[in-house]
Amino acid sequence: MVVGGTSGVSNQTTAAGSQAASNTMNVDYDTFLKLLIAQMKNQDPTDPMDPTQQVAQLATFSQVEQTIQTNKNLENLLSSSALSEADAVIGRTLTTADGAISGKVEQVRLNSGGITAILDTGDEVEVSAGVTIK
């Protein structure tokens, strides 16, 4: 993906990490559904589940589903924010907090911890507190 000028931004938001988090969430969601269905199928016909408990469980199911959607939307928002931040850094001069490394940002790599600037000198610098960008 090219962002700004001829510089590139490579999105390495560790697809494996995002997929693992997604799989964990899906396992919990799927497990919840299986347990709810199993409980409803195997209830004692002479002593069925209290309707208020059933409504409470269905409400919990709805909350789980809404939480999953909220998390997906938040991930999209964070990704968009990171791309905007990356675009703002490309072509500018970056200097580390101690002044040891300085150079023009040619590329930016997105990762789970933030962004890494790749300078014209070949150095790679994590963009974090203390880094100066002019």
C-alpha cells in the first residue's frame, strides 16, 4: 500500500496475532452458544428452566454478540488511526530521543505495538515517546 508520495507503508499488524485473538473470541462465543443450546435441549421436561433465567441467558448472549461487533469496529478504527499516523510521518525528519539516530522517513511499517519508521539511512526506529519528528 502506498501512502503519500513514493514512500510505502507495509501493514504487518501481525495477522497471526489478530487471527489468534479472533479465534479465541470465536471459541468463547461458539462455546457459549453450544452450552446454551445443550442446556435447553437437555433440560428436565418435568422441571423446565425458569423463564426469567432463560431471558437472562438470552440477554447475555445478545451482550456477547454486541461486544464482538464493538471489538471489530474498534480494531478497524485503530487500524485507520495507525495509517493516518504513518502517513503523517513519511517524508519528515525523525530523531531519536538521545539524538543518536536521525534521518528522513522513507517508509513506515505498522505492527501491533505501533509504527516503525524506516529512515533513508537504513535505520529502523520505533515511533514512541521521546522521538522527534520535524
